[in-house]
Amino acid sequence: MPSFDIVCEVELHEIRNAVDQANREVGTRYDFKGVEAIFELKENDILMKAEVDFQLQQMYEVLKQKMTKRSVSLKHLDCQAPEIKYKSAVQMVKLKQGVETDMARRIVKMIKEKKCKVQAQIQGDQVRVTGKKRDDLQNVIAMLKEADLDLPLQYVNFRD
């Protein structure tokens, strides 16, 4: 019976490369000369440190540009509020990974409303879709690609 999985994964080596490139660019830019501005990658978070809030905004734009060049979807980034203390500003950018339960329920509901002859199951941080015909599964993928979800979904493990 054909099936596939709906997941939300980010390639961490691409994230690491984008953060390294952003650090290099911030280190060489004229408007950051003499400023302690740095990106740090910690597991599923990117920590941005600078002296003022405006510099954090500029750093975030550089990070988005580098992510785009590395073909990483900007939907993976969840920018938190900056923390400003004396002469330092810190901002956390969380990386979204996995399909959360609420989003998984929404996806299953969308599939059921489409009335395709497929079954959708939530399995941890992914959704498995099974059906008798490959065409039905491809219709589900096309429908989810058209839907405006705030997660970058990948369709993996396609089996016949």
C-alpha cells in the first residue's frame, strides 16, 4: 500500500554554513567595525549578540540573506524578542523542526476535507499518509503545497 510521510526538517549543516557566512560578513562590514557582534549556533537556536537593538535587526537581515542563499526556508526561523541590557543586546532565533501536534491535526483535517481516498495518521512529529493509489497521494501533496501553512513541509519516505 503506497504511503509517504509529511515532516518538517532543517539541514543543520546548511544552517551552520549560513551562520558561519553571516559571522564573516558581520566581521567585515563597515557599520559593524569596532562592534562586538556575533552569531552563535546552539543546537536548535541561533543566538545573536550585539551592542544595540538596531544592530540586531541588521544582523537578522544578514542571517536571512545567507539562509536564502543556502536554500533554507525562512519559515524555519522563529525570531524572539530582543533582550537589551546596558551595552549589550541579545536575541534568540529558534529553528522550527518537526510538525507540532496542532499543525498535524490541521493537516489531517485538511486531508479529510479534501475527501481523497487516503488515511492520515499522526506519528510523533510527522504525519503518515497511506492510500491505495499513488495518484491520490500525489493529489494530497499538491493540495498541501498550495495551502498556505506557516511550516516548510517536506514529503519523504514515498513507498509503493
